[in-house]
Amino acid sequence: MQLQGFSQGEIIALWSVLGTAVAGLIYAAFLMVQVLAEDQGTAKMQEISRSIRIGANAYLVRQFKTILFLILILAAALYFTAGERHIAVGRACAFLMGSIFSAAVGFIGMNLAVRGNVRVAAAANRQSFSQALKIAYRTGTITGMLTDGLGLFGGTLIFMIYGERAYEVLLGFGFGGTLLALFMRVGGGIYTKAADVGADIVGKIERDIPEDDPRNAATIADNVGDNVGDCAGMAADIFESYEVTIVSAMILGWASFGHRGVVFPLLVRAIGVVSSIIGTYAVRTKEEVRDAMKAINVGFLLSALISIAGFAAVGFFYLRFPEAGALPAWHSLGIPGLDMRPVWTTLVGILLAIAINRITEYFTATTNPPVRSIAEACQTGHATTIITGLAVGLESTVWAILTIAAAIFASSFIYAGTNPTFVAYGVAMCGIGMLTLTGNNISMDVFGPVADNANGIGEMAHLPRQARQTLADLDAVGNTTKAITKGIAIASAVVAAISLFNAYITDIGNLTRQTYDVIAASLSVSYPNVFIGLLIGGAIPFLFSSLSIKAVGRAAFLIVKEVREQLKDRDVWEGKKLPDYARVVAICTTAAQKELIRPGLLAILAPLLVGFLLKKEALGGFLGGMILSGQLLAVFMANAGGGWDNAKKLIEDGSYGGKGSEAHKASVTGDTVGDPLKDTAGPALNPLIKVMNMVALLAIPLIIRYENSPWAFWISIGAALFLLVLILKDVKTSQAEAGILRKSSV
């Protein structure tokens, strides 16, 4: 352990943080036992659930096998990004640990989700709304506490081993989680939306049958996709945000406050684990009330209040700096030597999470004007449905980014008049505060696909009408909670990326022995290279989204053809035999794995190429442009898609003509357009933003060392041409590849 210079109290505090992380994992195990002890319903329900579980596990196992070689290659490459051998070994090992933890969160969380879905359906069948809500939410909480526990455990353990050099090793830990999240987000998103779009087009529009009708060959693949996309993908996404904010806070905390600046965010995270345990366990509703959203919000606010009280108390007793002298009263509560500024910026992060929660709920909940305006527009046709949904999504980006800007301004204002590193630390602590309630956030997210799957199981197993209505109500709430989590994930990506951007400037200063101000001045857009980098960075999220959405379109094309073909069988159409579900699952799996290559290479190579070809200043501009356009695009796609989806749910509940009406058909069109936006391209931009920032941080020593090297320049040119060929190949041969893919899958 490298903890020289730490007081006995601080060492005890670090061990307590480690113990709290373990307590979070024990709580997850406790909930696991509770959920698995619940009734699984009828034999038919269990058979459907088993099919979903087999398909989801098969997909994830194949995905891990696909990316395993790349993970090992990158682990070896990371060894050469650090100068000292023990740091190089630690960084490579931390990268593997981050990858394994991220994969474990996704895999275990998804496995619990595909076991919890049938238990939620069984509870609804027993006419118990409150029990169905409790099982669904606690199933999600298992994943949330795994994320909380493993993220805090890994970061604290590395810090206790490496001390003041921990941030150099933590870069590997954060990059491992980030990269896994990108692959799981992109692959899972392509899988789930290809199946969903294909099932909706043939089932709802062409054949006028329910969403989860057992005659539709894509139903099992659709339910599998909910889990590999939203459970495994989002869990890994939030996990890497959790890691990356810890990395940036430690880098900037050490540079500003020394070891106290590092220990405090770890203590805040430990308080977050405790508050999430209390808040998530409190989520429940009375049978006569049946208000799932209110119960979830009460749990979230309870956790927020406990967190605020906890880190305020820790700050009061711990953040005392004799050398600070007499700070203004609002900084120090009038106590000489006390510096409460890290507490205030953490509080800003908590308030940001609550504000983003409310904004996203406003734009995506069925009870609010935006979604109702989309549903109303469905009465006049498909075009007005799309137009209104686009308008809602575009408007939502403005309020989201103004809220994030206000939070960053407040964090900066708290440190106004100090060194820029202190200001950057304030922004990093805002990110720490925002993700303090990670356990609650992921509980809300996984609740969505669990409720969706339970609804599908209820329909396929022909449960009574009242049970189906209970499941439909939970499903609609799940759409909102998923959108809320996406909003928080996007906002956290921006705050984390800004913190990493400041860490990027700090690293350049350390490597070139220049001051922060000098490096920051060299990133002015008045320099052509910086402006060029800004333009390229702003374009990358659009290219990445294009690749992701086209991948969904190609795979959905195959699913539509397959479902149409199987419904030509009279016995399938009349319900005398089941369609070949496994065939559609195979097509989705193969398509998702194949389509991972281009977006993954773009995320890793783009910042390297800009750095080596246009120098470190251009890379700084690249990161700035990518953060801005990525955030705007991600919020737009997530909220527009969520609005279209819930407008469809509103109409299916009987509004504006109900199921089978022309308005319903228009709403299905909106939903299918929004599917790849809200569940593939939009959420994948979160890890993209952080992957590119992490690659820049890890590569900057090499970029500075070889920025004038001719061979590095020509290797970069070759890599750029290779990437360009891959992208052009994607455009030219999309339909030809689709035909080959279908033959190889089936």
C-alpha cells in the first residue's frame, strides 16, 4: 500500500470505503435471493422466459468472444503508454480489471433481468400491482448495486495500492470499462432495434397483430434485444461513467488539494452506495394507489437527501486546510481553515441529476404535453407524427444543455478567482455528485426492459386482461425511466468529458513543463489547426450515428423478410405451430457482431489520427467539438425516440382511436423511426464521447514524443486511408452484405 503521508483517520476511512463497496455487493446478493425466490408463474410463462434467457446469453457470450482478442491487444498496447514498468503493468492490469468488471455488471445484471421478467408477470397474474412493481424495480437494483459496488471497489483498491500515482493506473481502469460499454451499447443496440423494428413493421402494420403475438417470429429476438441493449448495454455505460468521473476527480483532486482532493470523492461515492441501498429498498406503492412513477421518484429523492446530508457532514469534519486561511463565509461557513467548496460542487451535481430527471420525464412521459402532442399528431398521418416527434426532440436538447451549462457555471463560480485546476476539480466533483445515485439510476433503467419483457410474456402466455393492463402500465413507466437514465447518462458523459478535457490540458502541461494557462491559450480556435480539429470532432458523432442507424436498417431488412416468409406458413398463421424463433435470433446475433467493427474502429482511431496528423492542439479542438455535438445529438435522439414510443403506448391504451386505427399505424411508424435513435445511436454516443477522451489522455505522451516524426505521420496516413475504405465500403455494399448476412445466418 502506498499511503505515506496519510493520517490514521484517512487510512481507516479508505478501508471503510472499501468495506462499503463490499456492502453494496452483499446488498445486490441479498436482493438476488429475494427475487429468485418469487413465483415463476405457469409452465408456458417459464418456457417463454427460458427462450429469452437462452437467446440473451448466447448473444453476450458470442460478443465477448468477438472482442476478447481486441481487449488483449489493447492491454498489451497500454503497457507502452507509461514510462515506468510498475505503472505500465498496473495500467494494463487495471484495463483488464475495468473490462472484466464492466462485462460482469452487464452479464450478471442481464441474467437477473431475464429471470425477473417472468416473476413480474406472475405477480401481475396474481392481481398484485405493488408486488409486480417491487420485483421489477429490485431486479434492476441488483444491477445498480453491482455497478456501484464494483466501480467503487476497483477505484479505491487501485488508489490504496498506488497512492499518488494511482491516477496513471486508473486511466487503464476507466478505459477498460469505457471500451466494453461502447461495444455492448453498439452491439446490443443494433440487435434489439433490428428485432423490434422488424417485428413492428410486419406484425403491427402489415398483419395487424399485437406486438408480442406468438405467431410473430421476431418476438423472442425482440425481448432478447431489450436485455442485451438496455440491461447489459446501459449497465456497462453507466459503469464506465462511474469509473471515468472517479479518474478525472482523482487527477484534478491531487493537482489541487493533494490527497484530500482524492479521498473526498471516494467518501462521497461510499455515501452514495449507502443512500442508494436505503432509497431503492424504499420503492413501493399501495395497491389502491398504483403509481409506479411516484414510488420510484420518492426513492430517488430519499437517496438524494441522504447523500446531501452525508457528504455535507463528511466535508464539515474532513475538509480543513490550515494553510487556506480565512475563506469567505459562504465557502467556509465562517470557520477558518474549513473549505466546503468541494461539498457545494458535489451538491450542484446532485441537483443536476434531479433536474435532468425532471426534464426527461417531462418530454417523454405519457401524461405530459410533449408526448400528448405527438399522439394527437398521429391522427393526421405518418408525416405529422414524424414532424412533431422531431420538434419535441429538438426542443428537449435546448433545456438539457442549458441545465448542464448552468451546473458547470455554478461549479466554476464556486471556485471563481482561483487556479484553473481548482475550477476543473469543481466540475469533476459535479460529475461525482451527479453519479452519486448510480444505484437508483440503473435500477430505473433495468426496470424498463424487465417490465417490457414481462408485458411480452403476459401477451404470449395469454394472461387475463387485468394482469395485461398492469404489465402495460409498468411498461409505459419503464419507457420513461429508461429515457430518464439515458438523459442522466448523456449529461454525465458531458460533465465527465469536460473533466477529462481539463485532465488532458494538465497532462500536456506536465509532459511539456508548461503552465495550464499557456496550454489552454494554445487551444484557441483562432489557430487553424485547432479550428480544423473542432470541425472534425463535431462531425464524428454524426458519422458514428449514421453507421449505427444504417446497421439497424440493414439488419431490420433481414428480419422483415424472414418474418414475412414464416407467416406465409398457414400453420404458423393459424397458431397450430410456433414459428422458428431461433432463426431470427441467429440473424440478429450475426448482424450485431458484424456491425461492431466500423463504429469501434472509428472511436479508437479518430482521436489518434487527429493527434498524430494535426498535433496535440488540434486534438484538443477535436475533443471540444465532439463533446458539444455528441451531447446535442444524443439528447435529441433519446427524447424524440422516447416521445414516439410513449405516444404509441398512449394510443394503444385507447386514446385517439386506439389499437388498429389509422392513428395507431402512424404511431407505429414514429416508434420504428425512433427505435434506432433512442436505443442504438443515441445511447452509444455516451461511451463514444468518453472513449475518445480516454484515448486522447492515454495517447498524449506518444503524440508529444512523435509529433514531428515522419514515420508516425505516414503510419497515420495509412490508418486514415484504411478507416476511410471501411466507411466507403459500408456505403457501397450495404444491400449486397445484407443478402450474404441472411444466408450465412440462416
